[in-house]
Amino acid sequence: MKVVAVRDYQEMSDLAAKYIIQQVKKKPSSVLGLATGSTPKGTYQKLIEDAEKNGTSYAQVRTINLDEYVGLGQDHPQSYRYFMKANLFNHIDILKKNTYVPNGKAFNLDEECQCYEQLVRSIGVDLQLLGIGVNGHIGFNEPGTPFHSSTHIVKLADSTRKANSRFFETVEEVPKSAITMGIDSILQSKEIVLLASGSKKADALQKLVSGKTEDKFPASALKLHPNVTLIADYEALAKV
Ligand code: GLP
């Protein structure tokens, strides 16, 4: 895993956006794997600014998101589909039909997982953007998730619900489960860019860089992939 240290959140976002823009310029029909959370927000902002300023087009790009809360529809402000529309899709020339996010309100969730997994495998992700949870989760793959996992329903860890409760009125409102691409689904991507910013992620990065590769720490699976770049700021790298 290549590690690129940057000064702060802004620099991390600028660099991550550069990777994505380069990818799209090189291959206009790229498939981008996208993530939600506070971490990639600045990257998306940069992509929007660049599209406005330099006319970068996403008209042929397809995107596939990592995860979605079970039970939240696309009009729920905390759903990940809503997040993606508000923070990126509504502001660039991407076509809605080319953006995939799991359906958290699917009647048959098992079927939704199977279809999403088929999509991940057939679409071929060129570049996957990732954040990391405080407990090392990627997507919503909580500690203990097997590395060979495909898209599945996951019961969210208390620490994850607590960390994500900042976006909801109360922690009780945070859904108890989610659909997530599995670890093996994520590893199918040709290239992965993992982002981390701030002291809250310092322990997780310490474990990632120096710890064992084991399912107790999901992000460690990334060490099995040949083309991963970690872009992290000094605060997040403080314990590495
Ligand atoms: C969430 C998401 C992850 C994200 C992580 C970190 O639970 N499912 O995809 O990477 O938490 O979030 P943040 O970037 O807000 O710290």
C-alpha cells in the first residue's frame, strides 16, 4: 500500500479529486466506486468545482456506491442515495441511470444483495474511493466480516451507529442494519484510494499500517490488493 501524507483535509480532498479527474480524463467511460461519510465530501466538492471551471464531463461515467442503510429510501435526507445526489450527482453532468446505490427499501433484501453483487462483478470498477470507520470498517463491513464476503446485509456495530448518529437527531434513529458491498466485492476494483483525515482516525491507521492482516480489522484486507493508495493527513497519521 502506497501512503501519501498530506497537510490537512483540504489537501487530501484536492489530491483525491486529482486521482478521479485523471481517471475520467484517461477513460471517459470509467466506472467509479464511491463512498459516503464526511471524509469524501471535500473530494466531491473539488470535483464539482473542477467540472464548473474546466468542463470535466461525467456524461459517460458510471458510479457504484458501497452501501446503503436498510429502511431509508432515496428521499430520506440520511440515505446514502440522497447524500450522493446532494453532494455530487446533482451538480455534475452524470446521468441518473448510470449511478448505482443499493436499494435499502428493497422488498427482498437478499435478492437485492445478489443483484448488486452481480452488478459489481460485471461492471468492473476502475477506481474505488474509500473511507475508514473508527473500528476499521470499510463500506459497512464491520470487524469479523470474512475477507471473501460479497454484498450482504450487515447489523451495524454500536460504535458505528454512535459515530454516524451525528447526522441524525438521536442515536435511536440510526438504522440498525445496512446493505454493503463485501470485502471481496471491494477488492475487485482495479485501483483503490483510501482517505483518512483527523485524529479520530489515528488509531485505525496505526492498526492498518502496523497491525496484522485479519478479519478483526476489515481495512487490513486492503493490504492484499496490489494497487491501493492511502491519502491521509498528518493528524490521521500521527500514530503511524
Ligand atoms: C460510514 C460509511 C463508510 C465510511 C465511514 C467513515 O459508516 N459506511 O463508508 O467510510 O463510515 O465515515 P466518515 O468519513 O464520516 O468518518
